[in-house]
Amino acid sequence: MNRLNAKQAHKSNKFHKACVEVPTHAVLGGGNSVAPKPAFTLAEVLITLGIIGVVAAMTLPSLINNTEKQERREALKKAYSVLQQALLMYQKDSGEIPGSSAFDEESAAFKKAIIPYFIGAIDCGKGTENSACVYGSSSSSESTSPYKNYSGTTKANYTVLDDGQYIVADGMMYFFENSGVSPLIFVSVDVNGYRKGPNQLGRDLFMFELTETGKLVPSGAKGTYWEDSKYCSLTDRSGNNGYGCTYKALYDPLFWKGKK
């Protein structure tokens, strides 16, 4: 009897020992044991955030600038299309070719003729009047012009913008000028409005030339008054620099890849 009890006790001890010595990985379902991964320290997190901030500071201005330039480019295309449509509607309604000679080369008469074809257009009078939406003095244009030239080195010549102006519902600003160069009438457009920069020739202000035959030509195109390269130069310091950039802005894909 005692021998039987001793034998049973021995088996019981072996079973207990086996239960006690079961490896941890066996309880977890097999395989190697998994040690907890160390977390990031506060210093590491701060360094990472700092790097992200530096990269963002370096890239965001460029992205924003490219977006703004693309917006101005599309706005210029829209303005060109709207002006051409206005000329076609005028011709359809009046039966006259809307050439400069039809208005005796007077920009005021031309402005009055096409303003009804623009949605929400508000006549701002002349640019030299105190009530003008965009005021500038023709007698001292270099010092009072609200716009800069293309190179940003001086103020734009305002004398080719001041004979008439109006603003339309989308914020675009149109300027009209008796060119003094028969038989042309100059029409300029601030494509994002005068309240938004950069307010520079060739950046957001662009000029077109209305010919005697009713053709609206982007300034800077071959045969236009502002064809000379000095009128769209990154270095020229004259107040007229930028009036010849419209053709390039419309048709040269490299034009908008500049610094500004």
C-alpha cells in the first residue's frame, strides 16, 4: 500500500513539474517570444517634425507660386476669349465690323459699344479721375502708376491705360487707350483684379491691340506696336516693359516658368 502511494506521489510530482516548466512560447501558441518594441522618444518626434517643417517651408512657396501663375494664365485665356466674343456680338447686333476706325480710333466710344456684352460691368470712367477704380496721374505716370513694369524695376507707364476703364463681375479690370498710333486702340486686362497682386505688366496685366479690321491681337505678336523684345524683358527698366508680353504669355509654354 505504501509502495503504491509512493508511486502515485512520484507521478503526481512529475506532472506538476511538467506543468510548471511549460515554455512561455508554448503558452503563446508557438514560435519565438516577441519582445515589446521600443517607442519613439520625445526628442526623436521633435526632430522628425522639425524636418517635415523645413521641407514644407522650402516647397510650399514654390507650389503656391506655380498655382497662382497657372490661375493667371487661365484667366488671361478667358479674358482673350471674352473680348473676342464681345466683338462678335457687337458685329452681329450692329452690322458693323468693330474695327478701330468704326469708333474714330476713340477708346471711349469703343468702351461704350462693348460694355453691354460684359456681365455685371461697372463703368469706372477715366483712370485720371478721382472716382476711377484704379487711379493714376498721366502727368507723372512714373511716380503714381498703381502697376509695375515686367522686370519689377519701376512703375509702369500709366498713360497707355488711362482713357477708360471698367470692372466686371468676376473681378477682372479692363483698360482702354487711344493709342495715338493710327489706327490702333489699346485694350488691357488685369486678369485677377487690381485688389490682388502682383499688379505687374506681363504678370497679371496684359495688353491687346484692336486693329482697323476689327482683329484683336495680343501685344508682342509679330507686326504689333509692342513687338520689340525690350517690351517683354526681365532686365529692361523702362515703364513700357511688359506691354509686349501678352503673345508670349498665351502661346509660349516657357513664359510662365520664370521666377515670378
